[in-house]
Amino acid sequence: MFNFNQLNLPSLSRSLLFAFVFFISLPALAQEDWYPPVAVGKLRPVDISLEEVPFDPNANAVIIYDLSNIKVTREIKVTRHLRIKILTADGLSWGNLPLPVRVKNVRIKGFVYPPNGQGIKLKKEHLKSTEIKNNRYQHTLVVPNLTVGSIIDVEYTYYAPSIVYARNYALQWDIPVLYSQLFLWNESMYIPGGIQAIDNLPETFGWDTTYNYNLWLKGSNLPAYKPEPYDADPEYHRGTVWMDPWGTMGIFNPNEDSDIVNGLSIYDVGSAYQQFVVDKFFRQYQFQQLFDELSSEEERVKDIHQYMVDSFRWDEDKLPLLEQEPEKLWESKTGNAAEINMFYAGLLKLAGLTVYPVITSTRGHGQAPIEEKTRLFAHDYALVLWKKEDGTYQLLDATQRALPFDLLPLYCQARVGRAFTPDGDEQFRIQGKAKNQAVYAGAFTLDEEGRVLGTLKRTYYDYLAWAFKELEEVGELEVNPEYFNENQLPWSVTSFHVEDHFDSAQQWIETWSIRSDDIAAAQGHLIYLPMLLGFGNQERGLVPDSDRKSPIDFGVPTQTRFSFILQLPPGYQLEDPLENQLVTLANKGGQYRQLVDQQGDKLIISAILQLAKPIYQPEEYPALVEFFDQVIALQSELFVLEKLE
């Protein structure tokens, strides 16, 4: 990685270095054929004749060149010109071309050229835009009349209020790039952070920068991006130019070699933001009224946490970046994880508590190794570390309305955190104290034709319950009685109900009235039924793929219980007594118990599946696959009811 703040080369030397690097980087193609690129709509003979990428002969498409211009004043103007050639039938998928743009309004101009045909103009209606959340958009260019050999020649332009919208500017694509060029003109002192780093671009790229953070970067033969298996967000290994939007206001600097942002350590950055909250903003609002100064530390934390979740809304951005200043957060009442939690930390400081910033990588973003320091930009979330009076520590988060003050979101569980204190920084394992629990309890009646009627109550505890409650509180809960169809269960729903009562320390309860005409097979004086009345089928989704290279991450230990009472028709009993079944997973990784027993005219069916670890590593897959094969085999067995003469 290259850190521009650490470059000491004179401007002329950098230019000469760039010239040398660039002009030796096209061994397979004549330099005069590819440089300089031409305007939109002007194809060159070399574009038309290209049939294969010399350094990637299996490529299904290629970006002939990728030209970007970013101009920074009081706003950001981004113009990008892409010329893409489709080489094989698989490359036709680039007919849905994703544009890396987050703002609403985008202007496009360009053409698609079929082989030996007239260019077709790309129009506004070819751009499909969708708001994904909070005034942030995703755009796809749907290219018409695309065939093998076609060339897409498009330029798009957009304006953005902040460099935030282009802070990680990826130059590497999922197909190779023959020539890439980026000019960034920084005419604004409103972007003090400027350019921070270039990451994962090959040596065929040369660069030049000036003292005010302008950037001129260009190079060739950029290979297709290949994600690395389960690192801390492998997407961050894409060849990228990084820009820090707030300079000293940023939580971290995306720099492999330094934890410094414009001379401030991460601890200093977090502390500066929190102190700004305390000294310059909150005192005028007399926030001391939020808590009793004579109360215990824990009571003060609870009171301030309640104020935060009542007053602010998380925008669901898992960013360890402070994109807006405290006043803006106060006005909008909406912010990302870092903003909300540093705001939270400021109030805790005001209440006399000792707190430090923590960054971590959430579930879905990748697992950072505990053994070595991870690059800072591999993390995607910020938390608060509270040092208690007794010297112990507690991690805190104020983004989730439904969670208690002392419980982190599920996606932060079983992660690696990195805390920054006056004495330095330290990585540690985040250990959760909760688990996922679900209980399926049913009372059913079976008739002699094999029809089953009854009531199923599903109770969620801990994280499962809190997740439903959170959705309910923000008005996004969509209770789906089609759960049975989605899981291919042989039941139909006649009624559905969610209990009104919810206690965050207790459970979330759903009740179905259900029936099935197919679950039992009646043949003469015998009735055949599956062990768990069909409900065990959902466990098939937990079996890992044999070629999977990344861990299976549940976040917390999980437990699922089944407890059913089946009223039998008169005169029926189990044909043969059934033994209790137990399957265990190696190294105390989990177990499965199953029991079917008759008590008078009732059949008692029970089972429990426990997964004791939050994360299962690839080396545990063989044992895990064998475990679930046995579980599914037991759940798929039939038991037989026989009518007595």
C-alpha cells in the first residue's frame, strides 16, 4: 500500500518514476494503440479487433479503459468513462452494468455498438435506479441489443455533497482492465483529509501527487478482482483509492502501515469527537438532567442508553467513520454506528464514566484474526468500551432500540474488537452472554384417515425475540403465516396470532392453528407419521457445503426445541417401542436428542438441537456434516401406529 503522506520524492522524480512504470507496463499491446483514449462515441480499430485479453485469455469481457475525473470544491463532481467489450456469451451479463454511484441523480451518455453495426444511443430510460435506504441509491445500466463482440461505451456524471460518496473509489473490476486513469483535483480546504492511501493496485500503476492532495494515477493490465476466502471483508482487497472525508474527524485511516490520521491516533480522534460533544455542544442543553449524579455508574449508563435509543435512529450503515459533525447528528437524529456510539460515549463522559472507542468487523463483513493486528479499514463498526469502577470492562452500543443496554447486536457477537486507550490499542475476542433459542410446542389430534389438526406455538427467546421486537418498534414487522410453505412443511394455516405482551427479558410468541391432510399415511390398520411431524426439515439449511472455505458463523450458540402432544384415535398404539436417540458433535460442539413415547392415548414427541459454538471453522466441517446427516436421517424416519383388534 502507498501512503501519500509518507512520500518524500520530489515532484519531478515522481513524474519520472511514473513515466518509467507506465511505459514498461504494456508488453503485449503497442502503447500507441491504447494511449491516449478517445472520447465517447469514437471507436478505434484496436477496440473493434480485440478478441482476447493477453494476460487473461479466459476473460468473458474486458474494460478497454476506465477514465475517472473527480473534482472537489464545495461539492464533488465525478465523471467516469467506461469502454467495455463483450468477449463470450458469459460476458453478456455485463448488459446489466452496475454503476458505483450512491446519489440519486446520474447523467449518462454513450452508445452500445454491435459487431459490425451502427451504434445505439444509451438513454435515460436504460438507467434503472433504486433507493436502498436513507436517500442512498443503486444504479444499473440495462444495455439494449447486447451480443458477443458488442462494445459498451458510456460516460456517467454525478454530483455529491461530500467526498463520502466516493471515499473508497474502486478501480479494479470483476473483469480485467487494459487501461485505467484517475485524476482528482482537490480545490477545497473543506476536505482536509484528502487522499489517504492506494490499496492493492499492481506495480503497473504509476502515480503523482501534489502538496494539496491532488492525484494523478494511471496504469494498465489490471487483473480481474478475485475475492479472498473469508478474510475481514475480502471486498476491501479490491484495487482502490481511499479518501478520508473528514480528516481529523474520521475514526480510522485506511492505511496498512499507520494508525495516524493527520497526526492524531485513533484514541485521540475518538476522544476529540467525544470531548467536542461534552464541551461545545451538550452543556448548553443541560444534559445532566438525563441522569442522577448520585446514582450508580450502571444506572447512569442505563439512563443514557435509554435516552439514545429513544432520541436517535440508526441508519443501518455499519461504518466506523464519522461522516457528520455532532450538530448535524443532533439535527437529523439519524446517524451511522460510529456517529451514534461516539455521541453515546460523549454523554457517558459527561456522566463521569471512563470510555474508549472500539472498532470491530461484524458478521457478514468477515472475521478479523485475533493473533495479529488487522488493517484498520478491514473493520466496519464502532462500539464503546466502558471501564467500570471495579476495573472490569463492558462493551456498549446504542443503535438497537429493542436490546438491553448491556447486550450487543447479534452481528457484533463472537467478533474481534480493537480498543484504543491512552496506553495504546489491543485486540480482544468479543464474547456474547446470550444465545438464540426457539421452542416449537404443539397440541394435535390425529384421526383414522391420517388428518391432523391442532395448534402450534413458536416461542423465541433472546436474540430471536429481540430481533422481532426491533422490527415491530420501527414498523417493519411483517409476520408471515406462509412460514410453513417457505419451509416446505406439509401444513396449512387456518389462523395466526402474535401475543401482544413482550418483555425484553422474556420472549416473543406466535401461535398458529394448522391442519394437514398429507403428513400421515393411513394404510389399513396402520398409520405412518414422520418423527417430528415434518418440522425438522428446516434443519437441512444448516448443513455446510462441502466446498465451503469460510467458517459457519451463528454469532451466538443456538438451541431449538420441539415438544408435541399428539392425541391418537381410539385403539391405536405404537407398533414398536422407540428408543431414545442421541447424536453428539465432536469436541462438545453440540448434540441432538429425540424421543417418541406413548402415554395412554397420547403420543409425546420431543427433540432438542443444540449448537454450542458461535462459529464453526472449516476443519470442523467433516464432523459437522456427519452430525447433520445423522440428525436429518433420524428426523426423516417414520414411526408406525397400529390399531388394536
